[in-house]
Amino acid sequence: MKTIFACAVLALGIALSTAAADAKGCIKGAVVGGVAGHYTVHHGVIGAAVGCYIGHREAKRAARQKELQRHQPQQTQPQPQ
């Protein structure tokens, strides 16, 4: 019962977040981290918080990498004559 309440509070906190765009990767990470934390050390809330942080960080890293690739000039190979 305590775990269900903690998950509900966490989900409500995520849902009421003011900047939905900043939560990219957080929800997926929180779900995975919460389940992993619950089954490994019986601390699902801590696992969800850590998973949210890691998911958000990885989403930012992927977006930054995609942006860098988009702005790099295309290298063309010389045509043989």
C-alpha cells in the first residue's frame, strides 16, 4: 500500500510539472528505475528518481548529438574525371 501511494505521488508530481518539454526521457526512466529499485533494494521511489534523472540526461545528450549532426556541413566526395 505504501509503494502504491508513493508511486501515485510521484506520478502526480510528474503530471503537474510546469515544463513538460523538460521532462523528456524522465517518465520512461522513472518507470524503469522504479521497477528496478523496487525489485532490487525495495526502494522504488529512489529508483524512480534516479531513473528520471538518468533518462532526462540521456534524452538531452541524444538531442544535442542530433543537433550537432544536423549543423555539420555535408562532406561531398570529389567526382572522378
